[in-house]
Amino acid sequence: MKTKNDTIPQITIGVDLGDKKHHYCVVDQGGNILKRGKLLNTREAFTHLAAEYSGARVAMEVGTHSPWISEHLLKEGCEVYVANARKLRAIYQNERKCDDYDAEMLARLARVDTSLLKPVTHISQDAMTDRLVLGAREQLVEARKGLIQSVRGSVKSLGYRIDSCSAAVFGKKARGLLGANEAAMRGLEPMLTAIEAMSESIRELDAEVERLGREEYEVTKIFRQIAGVGPVSSLGFALAIEDPGRIGKTRDVGAYLGIVPRRDQSGDTDKALGISKTGNAYVRKLLVQCAQYILGAHGPDCDLRRFGLKLAERGGKAAKKKAIVAVARKLAVLLLSLWKSGEDYDPDHVTTRREKAVKAPEAKLEERLAA
């Protein structure tokens, strides 16, 4: 989470995070174990640990509690690294795996070379708090979808079929269709009421998403210039990145969000694999939904659409799926580029740039002839 030079520190602490208690191991500069113990899952316990080993290097695996614990220890003056659990085979594939040994392994890896931890950077606690709005909305949308499907399936067995409609009017449609069947309505009314209550809560959360984008994350206004990128997608991307400076090259945002192909190359073998699916799954899902709109019937003509359609022309379902993923990846790169530059969105940016590149030599030649 925090990068310093990799000289061996005086004190290194490995913390294996649990839910109620955490195991820790303290090693000195020579790799000798000074102390093992357990910590309660409280800020006070970590404050005491940080005070006992002032300025220590602390390593922990990414997990539910790592965001607030790492931020708290940073404020207490520690050098903190949050390890990518996917990369630590030395821990999760160890035959002697236990909490004490995991903490020791984290301490020893951090003591020697922090790059072995493949450290990740969490977004701030403020951003995580704002992200709760998107999380709550997503859960309600999925729950409402499940209830609607359940109602549709239930009425089919009674010989009814509810026409396709938006969730906002689903209850009204269902009541109009089943109104005469009092027995069916007694069983379904609680579900219809729940669907309507969820719809109201989702509308309230949508208003909060709009407010956050308007007042707290103004960059979303630039993102929303792209057709298909709405308030939820733009805010989700802004919260997932938070600081555009944390990603050096804009192309790397695809790997950051897990929208790049996995690699398994050995000798002459180089397998074609699917995307890595690392990083924020929710934002990846939003980007794919945006890509589907861009390539869909209502997507306006732009560089992104032309790029995707060209890939889809290769034929077959696989080509269409690959085109959607490729557009999602390119969209992520475009969003980050706009964020870093602060420029307005140009739907024909690539085409314009190519035309300028072609005209540049001609313009120079005309200048020389005029001289």
C-alpha cells in the first residue's frame, strides 16, 4: 500500500487477518522472531501494536478488514503493505498452513523484499463509504429481479403470463391480470408489495448517486459524455480508481480491472485464455454493460462502436463476446485518459488523430515549398 525503499527494516510485523482476532508475528532485522501473539479486531489493539513497534513495516493479506486496518496503521506511522493473496502461493499452498505460520511468512517476505507481496492499494475509507450506495443499489436490483422472476414463474402454473414491462409498473400489471383470482393474490401480494418497496428504495439511491456525481465526483460529468455511460457506471469507475495517478500508463487500467487475457506461455506453447477477472468485479460488469449498449442497436456511431463492430464481423457468438470485452477494455482506457487529461470526449478521436497524422507531412511539404 505504501512504497519505500526495500532496505531491511529494524522491525517487520506479519499480520494474518481473521474476523474477530488476528494473529501476528514480529521479526527483527536479522529475521529472528521477537514475538508472536493475537490481536482483537479493534482500532485500540492496532494502536497499541503500532506504539510498541514504532515505525515498523507491517504486512497483511488483502481481505474484508485490510482496508480500515491498513489505513489506521498508516496514520499511526507504520509502513504498510497489503499483499495480493492470489500471488502468495508460498502461504495458501503450504502443507503446514496455519494462522501463526501465515503471519510469520508475511513478516519474512516483507522483511526481505516487499515486491514479493505484489502489494495492492486500497481506496480511501471515504470512497468506500460512498461505494456503499452503489453496493446497496446493486443488492436491491438483484433482489427485485429475483422476486419478479419468481412471480412470473408462479403465475405461469396458473395459466397466466405477465407481459414484459419495467419493474416500476410490474406490480400494477400483475394485479390487473390476477385481480379476479383472490387466492393467487393473497399469496403474491406480499411479493408485489416488496417489489414496489424495493423500487422506491432504488429510486432514492439513484438520486443519491446523482448527488454524489454532481457534488463529490465532478469527473463523472466528463465520463457521461460517452453514450452508454450513465450515473452508476461513471460513479463506479471513479470510486474504483479514486486517484488516476495510481495507474502509470492508461493501458494498465485493463489489467487493474481484470479485463485483459490471462497468460500461460511456456516454450513454444502460448495458450489463448479468457480474461483474468481480477480487480473490481462490479465495475467490470458495469463496463461490459456499457459496451453492450455501445455495440447495440441504439449505440451512436463513434470510434468505440466501429472498433467493436469490426471485431464482431469475424463471425460467430465467440467473436461478438470478444468484441464486447474488447470494447469494455478500450472504454476503461478512454475513461482514464479523459480523467487524466481533463479534456471533453471526442467520439471520433482516433479517426481525427489519424487524419492529422496523414496531413502532417503534406502540411510540412507545403511550408517548405512556400519558403
